[in-house]
Amino acid sequence: MDSIQHLSLPFNMLRNLIYLDLCWNSLQLVGRNILSLIADRNIRAPLLYLYLRCTRIGGTIPENFGNNMSALRELGLD
């Protein structure tokens, strides 16, 4: 993941992420809530990474990220 940390997703592609659903057990960031994590019209690579790992159109694919707080700490979102 270190190799993609500085990449970002153009803001106009956010429209393709309408069903964004990042789940760590009880933590869920959906729709407008994810906007608070977007800075400078970009989505940080860790969020994109989790989007690709955790979601698909029509539902959520659970992954083993371990403890909620560990995952958040790892992403710098705690």
C-alpha cells in the first residue's frame, strides 16, 4: 500500500462512487459522510484502496481489516 499512498482520484470520478460503502464492523461511511474525508478535490489513495477492497456495486464485501481502531489508525483517520 505504501506505493500508492500519494495517488489520488479526481473529484469528478466521485460520481462513480455513489454506492461507496466502507465498513469496519460497526463503522460505516456512506454517501455524503465520505465528503468530509475528501480534501483538495481528491480522495486519498487509502480510501480508494479500501473502496476497491471492500465494495462492489450492489453490496459490501467484508474483508479482514482487524480491529476498527487499528484500521482507522493505519489510515490516519482516528
